[in-house]
Amino acid sequence: YNISLTLVDGAGNEYKFNRSVNVSDQTDPMAVIKPFGEIMQGDEVQLNGTQSYDPRTTGSLYDVIVKYTWTFEYDGENVTLTGDVVDFVFEIPGEYTINLTVEDESGLTGWVEKPLPVLGPDLGVRGITFDPDENHDDFREGEKTEIIIAYANDGIVDFNGTFTIRVEDNGKKIKEIEIEISDEAPIKAGDVVYYNFSYELKKGSRVFKVYLDYNDEIPEQNEENNEFETTATVTGEG
């Protein structure tokens, strides 16, 4: 700013003083991310930062934002996008953290983050049972039993694809099978499915453990429910 001061004395003499004053912007801009709504696997998501603003009291609140930078991690990679509005397709379900950094014309920056849940299928093991003895305490060595594995799609998106079920007895693999679910007959959201096989029991205290999606072939909404274990006591020969 150019500031001028004029002084006049009693005799009418006039004196002028001029000075330039530089007032720098010290107010950081505010980054704002518009709400995402409900996002499903495969949706194109609009990342919208147009509500970001500079809270200074003069000039436009919005036009002074000159740069928008979006960052987030996706499929093990760091993604960086620029622009006030950008689109990105999330093919992998899960919980993402979206970061937005804005910069004003003075070079000051503001930052915000917002969680983005991407909903999809969620296969999880519900339990392990044995037929005919569901009490697990009256088995005899050498007997054949049916091991029944119950698993479900606890997500809100139907599942089709290929995954592996692995079953262990005291840490030793006793069954591993690849299961393919077709587009025509998906596991619908909320459906419970059963897989069973025959097994000859070994004597002792047994820990049976099931791994669903053992090789991590499928992207899921939740990866924490893919394992389940139970114990059984097998006595002497039947």
C-alpha cells in the first residue's frame, strides 16, 4: 500500500510524506472435501475440493486457491492427483484415507483428510462343525468324520470370483481347494455357504484352523474375518 500524509502549518506551508507498506497474507487457506456418499466397489468417485476457501476478509474466498493436490494410498501405491475436481475409480473395496492440500496465491497451504469407505463383498468364516459329533469331545482315533465349514458373504455386494480354502490340523495342511464362483451364481450379500469333506481323526488334542481366501486372491471389504479355529479331543482307538 502507498500511504501519503500531508501536513499544513498555520502559515499555510504544506508538507507531504509518502511511504510504501507491504502487508503479507498470513492466513492459511482452509481445505474442504465434499461428502462422498455411499461408494460401492467399481464406482467412479468424484473428489471435490471446490468448497475450499481462504478465510481472509478481503477479496474472493475461493478464487485465491490456486492449487489442489489429492493424495491417498491405493493397491499398495501412493496416488497423487491435481485439480479442484478429479475422478478416480475404486475397484478394490476397503477403507481409504483421502488427503487434500490446497495452496493460495501467497503460497500458504491448508490440509484436510477424510475417510472413504468403499463397500464390496466380504467373505468370512462363520464356523467349523463335525458330523456326527458336534460336541467335539467324543471322537475316537481312526474314525471318519465330516468337517463342515460355514462361510458367508457379510458384505453388501454380491461376490463372484476364485478363492482358496485351506484347512489345517495342528498346523498341518489336510485340505486345500480352489473354489470358483461364477457370475451366473454369485454368493449374494448375506448368503451362508457350506463346504465339507471327510477326514480320519488323529489321537490327541487337535486344533483345526480354516483360512478363507488363503492366497489373498480376492479384494474384500474386511480382511480380518478370513480365519477361524476350533479344538477337538480325540481319544484312543474306536
